[in-house]
Amino acid sequence: MAALRGRERTLTGELSGGWRQRLALGCRVAAAAVSRVVTRIARPHHLLAAVAADHFARPDVAIV
């Protein structure tokens, strides 16, 4: 997407301003993808932990 192929070993300080912007775009796209995956994995576990915590806080209430 950001056309950075072939520049993997170039240090950021050696890049021109336009290439730095492309690098920033590539980092942002990658971070957004990772964030979506982590959210999809973590959300069900978070909800399950909340239900379990609520159950232990109020053991007189049954979980159905």
C-alpha cells in the first residue's frame, strides 16, 4: 500500500520527507490491523471475566 518494498534496511534518518510519510502510513495501517485483531480476541475474554467477577461478588445469583 505504501510502496515501501525494497527499503526494509534503510534507516529512517536516511529517508526523504516523502518516504517518511509513506513509512508513517504503513505503520499506521499495520497498527490498525493489529488493534482490530487484539480487540476481537480480547473482547469475549473481557466479558467472560466480568461475568465471573460478578458471579463471585454475588454468589446468590445464578448464571443462566
